[in-house]
Amino acid sequence: MGNYGIDIWSDDNFIIEDGLAKINFNCKPSLISIVKDIRKQDFKGPLLLRFPHITKKQINTLYNTFNASIKEYDYKGTFNAVFPLKVNQLPNFIHPLITEGKKFNYGLEAGSKAELVIAMTYNNVGSPITVNGFKDKEMIHLGFIAKSMGHNITIIIEGLNELEIIIEVLNETKMECPNIGLRVRLHSGGSGLWAKSGGINSKFGLTSTEILEAYELMEDNNLVKHLTMIHFHIGSAMNSIKPLKKALREAGHIYAELKNLGATNLDSINIGGGLAVEYNAYERTRFYSLTEFANDVIFTLKDIARQKGVDEPNIFTESGRFISAASTVLIAPVLELFSAEYDFDHLKLKPINPPLIQELNDLHRDMSKRTAYEYMHDSIDHMESLLTLFDLGYIDLQDRSNAEILTHQVIKKAISLLEIDDYEELKKLDENIQEKYLLNFSLFQSLPDYWGIDQEFPIMPITHLDKKPTRSASLWDITCDSDGELPFDLKKPLYLHDVNLNKEDYFIGFFNVGAYQDTLGMKHNLFSHPTEVNIVFKNGEVVLEKILESQKIIDILEDIDYDTNDIRARLRKNLNDHNYKDMEKYLNENSYLKTIWSYHE
Ligand SMILES: *Cc1c(COP(=O)(O)O)cnc(C)c1O
């Protein structure tokens, strides 16, 4: 794998040129040039780069594909979409999305009161707002308030009690009623990792009995005219369209039945989210294109409408991952290569050495391309024997240190001599000879789904891409938690470059991290959100917008409810002026590491 699977996962958003990862847009700047610009302003540590042009591209693709399909099938309903805020609520992501979405009337979906407040405040008036999730009276009242602001809002009820609350709020406030949607509990489940969002045992939605009861309740309270939408969401990252088609049939028939019962203003089916994103760098795992997806939705709904003699419904989608994932890249500086300690400079051979150490030295000296593989093997065997000798007390710590250095040097030399042809054989050894790269980031903060649900993300260094990566790599984060590791995996091997960090910088990019990671991330070890920057293009030039520095240590402590006045007072009392001044400086810096190495560009 010479190109880190970029042709599989990047959707042409990024390209490799002149050995550098570049943004395939406008003036095609390299990621490293952007990283250097930001670091020049003294933002060390991990960076989250956001690319609003990619969000825009996804919004355009979504609308254009569905609208083309509507045209092709001469479909009478309209296509509408909302962005589900739970996928990424951060202002630096949301503001550009709202601006770009205006021309399509792209709206927002809220699943909590806080998200609803974002939607009420920032959604383009007239663009739809949908409200999902469990709701109390306050949340429903918020929906009424949004309606009074002129928002086109639909409260999607998850249970009969929510309808009862709507009636209560209506009677108490005499405010205008928002549109009402019904989330249906489908008999057919989803597919993929998150399938439990759909299906009869799902956490959400009304059963058929409840739908009929809800309809009756609406009739009794003169609310049928507000019923506009049927909703379902069968789960995230659907890897096949088949379950969606089943769900569509079911929901489509429910829609038609309710229309035939007399729900005259019911005109929409909201198919939820779930469009998949390619995270794999080794083989394609997406089985459908957006065109196929759109065609299937339109064809199925058209067919049901014809069969039941009802109007073809407007279509709503709530895809979040598809819109946001590709827009964000995490860049983590490599702080250290584990084997750097095994540099030749540290070798201190004695006048007389134990025979095995002498042999290691010879293996290194005499190695040729032809003998490289065999000698490397021998050195690993020798190393194991030497460790046993150490445990038995036959060699001392200096011998052990020399043995470790020599073995690492033998392996390094062998890897540099061996050609790609020998790779298959080399691979068998990769687990033993892997290099550990220490990265300045927290896996818990920045890739929580890797930790929580084994979600993989594309990984690629952003420089050196014209050189063969020779080291099988494990990645360590800087938390003090052994789970903060992306171990080398023989089935999906990651190879990185053998770099000397005394002489050059090396940065690892994690791609497609714009969905869910930002607010799922946790402050384990009190590492907070990385410094984030929006990368925009103006007149053919890169402009860094909205630089938001990683949180200061004192603010992190305040966030977890420490009394910062008390912290300062206690430190002040126990430190002299000079040390307190330094202390105050550190309290105002973020908690990521600066650089371990003294190298500066
Ligand atoms: C989470 C969620 C979405 C978004 O799902 P994606 O897989 O990110 O597209 C949409 N609708 C509802 C109701 C959700 O809960």
C-alpha cells in the first residue's frame, strides 16, 4: 500500500503530489504548508483542520443527486434535508454549513434542548427544523416558541405522551402549533453497527397501535391538520440499501394509510440519516452510490403512492455523517520514535563483550542485501537469549543496553536493504519489529469512536509520501492510559517512515473525523479539544479563519468545577513571586505537549 488507500477513502478531496498530501481544491495547498503556518503562530500540539468547501460539496452532492433522480422518475414530491446537530454542533462547523445550505433551504435537526436552541437561533428562517428524541414539556414549549419566531418546525413525537404534552402546551399557551411528525417503530431493522436505532425493539418510535391511537387523539383535539410527517431512522452507516428499502415500504404504507384515513396535510416522509462514509483504507466497503440510494428511495415511494392512490410524498433526509465526516482532518505531530533511544551514539561496547553481543555487532557489520533477512532473524533470536541471560544474572545492564541497541540497528539496516520483493517475508516479522510512534494527541479526546466502537479512520503521514514507508507502526497517544494506542494490525498494516526527528518534523493525518468525534470526545487525563482552524480560500489563497486555541489549563479545571480563585490563592500563598509568575504562565497554556525535540524549522 503505497498511497495509504487515498483513492479509496478521500473521494478526491485530498491528493498526493510531490510527496505531499494536498488539498484537491483551488490552489491545491499542501497540508504541511497549512500546518506550518499555524504552528508559526505558536500553536503546537494537535490541530483540527476544517474545510468548509468539503461540507459545501457534500450538501451540493446530496441535493443535486436527489433532484436529478426526482427529475428522472418524474417524481411529484420535493427533496428536503436537515443536518442532525448531534453529529457536529460546533460553531466553526455549523456556521459555514448554514451559510452554504441557504440556497437549498437546508435545515437543522435537534435531539435535545440545547441543540434546539442552536437551531432556533441560527437556522435560516423558512428552512426546516425537525425535533427528535425524548422530550419534556419545556422542550415542546421551546418548539412552540421556535414556531412563533417564524420557523418551519416539525416536532416528531416518539410516544403518545409527547402528543399529550403538545395538547397541554397548546391549551395552556394558546400559541400556534408547530407541525407534528410521527416516528414510526418499524418492523424491519437496519444494518450496520448502529442497527438498534431501527426495528421493533428499537428505543424510539410508535407501534402501529400507538399510531392509530395518536391519530385518534389528534382527531379529538382538532390537530390532524398539523400532522405533516412520518419519520424513521434505521441507524447510522448503513452498509447496504436493502434494509432501507424494506423500511421505506413499511413507512410508505403507514403514510398512505394515514392519508386515506383523512390526514390531508400529511405530505412528507423523513427517512432519517445513515448514509455511509468510506473509512477503510484497504478495500472498498461501501456497496452503493448516492445515485443508487436516491433512485431506490424515489422509485419505492413512487410505487407505493401509485399503489395506494395517494400523492407522492416530499422526502426529508437527516444524513449527518455523510455531510460532515470528510470536512475535518486531525493532524498530530510525532513527538518521538520509540527506537530513537537505540541510536548508535548510545552504544558503549566494552573491551571484551559477551559472545552473543559480539555476534550482534558482526551481524550488523557484515550484513548485505542477500543476508539481510537471515541476519535480522538471527539478531532477534540473539536478543531473546540475551534477555534470558540478563534475567539469570549473567550479563549486566550495560550489556543489555548494547544488545538492545545493536538488535535495533540490525533490524533498521535490514529493512533499509530489503526490497519490496522481500516484503511478504518481511511482513511475517512485522509484529516483532514494529516502531512505536508517540503522537501529540489524545485518542480519547480526538478519536473516541476508535476507543469506544473500534471505528477505523484513514491514517496517512502528510509528508514523505514519495518515499517508501518501511516501519510497521503502532501509534501511541500522550495519555497515561494503555488504551491510548492504535496497535499495529497485521490484517490492516500501517507503515510509516523512518524519520530522524532531530532533523525533520513528521505529522500524521487522521481523515474523515468530522462526524461525531468532536463532542463525543472526552477529557480523559484532562486533555481537551485540539486547536481548531477553518481553512477557507479567498482569491486563490488560503486563509486561516476562526483559530480556536485548545483550552487553557485553568479553564479546563474550571470546567470540571474547581474554584479557580482558590487554585490561584493557594498557589500564590505557597510560591515566591518568581515561581508564581511562571505558574501563572503555565495555567494559561493548553495541556498538550510542546515539543520534546529541540528541532525547529
Ligand atoms: C443520529 C441521527 C441521524 C444522523 O445519522 P447519520 O448516520 O449521521 O446520518 C439522523 N436522524 C436521527 C433521528 C438520528 O438519531
